[in-house]
Amino acid sequence: MVRSDLNRRTIDLITREYRKTVAPWYIGFSGGKDSSALVKLVFLSLMQFADRARPITVVYCDTGVEIPIVSSLVRSTLRSLAREAEAFSLPLRIRIATPRLEDRYFVRVIGRGYPPPTNKFRWCTDRLRIAPVQRILRNEGSGGVVLLGVTWREP
């Protein structure tokens, strides 16, 4: 099923860490190649367990300013992931985070007169991405392990 040695070692690492921890796991998912690869590797790791009681939550943050076709594709991917996880009895849950109404991009820019974000004034990352995900993590309970997909040695 897994062809490369690097993938095999990564799956083994994920499996060992999953066995060692009792805290819930959360995967940050953007729909890009890094987070998609991470979800797939965790999925393959879970397939090795007979006891799959502890859930892993895949968290996607819909900021409301994504390109519509991208947003649609990500949501379709998450629905497919949920169906596949259910078919294999894997404890994967999907959560979609959204900013509070008063923190949404167009409310801030058009409604309140904020300037669009720049490299020096980046108000949007905290309000549109970080705060909504933090709300999900707080509502889920205390503590947890957050997994993020990052390309290793990307040129």
C-alpha cells in the first residue's frame, strides 16, 4: 500500500506516537499538498490499529475569503474523507472553523474601515484563522496534540 521507505518510516513514527499519547489529536487541514499528505499518512497509520477508540479531529478553517472553487473542492474532499473513515471504522472527525461575524474580513474592511492586510499590518491571520481554530480546540476540551503538514526540504 505504501511504496516509499520515507512514507513507511513516517507511518511507523505516527503509529508509535499515537500509541504513546492519550491526548486527543488535531490535524490542521488546508486542502493543500502538505496537509493532505499528513491526513493520508495518519489515515494509513490508523488502519494498523485494532483499537481505534481515540478520535483524531481534522480541522479546516473557512475564512470566508477563499476562492469559491477551492472552498468547494476542500469541502468535497472533507466529505469524502469522512465517508472513507466511516467505511473503515476510523475515529476521524471533521470540524470546520469559521471566524465570528464581527471578525470576518468584509465586516472588518467594509463595515469597520480596516485597511486590507499588508506585510506590516496583518490583522487577518489572528482573526480569520488562529482564533476560530483556538475556539474549536477550547470547546473540545483541555490539551491535545496538533499535527501540521510541512514540506521537508522544499526548494
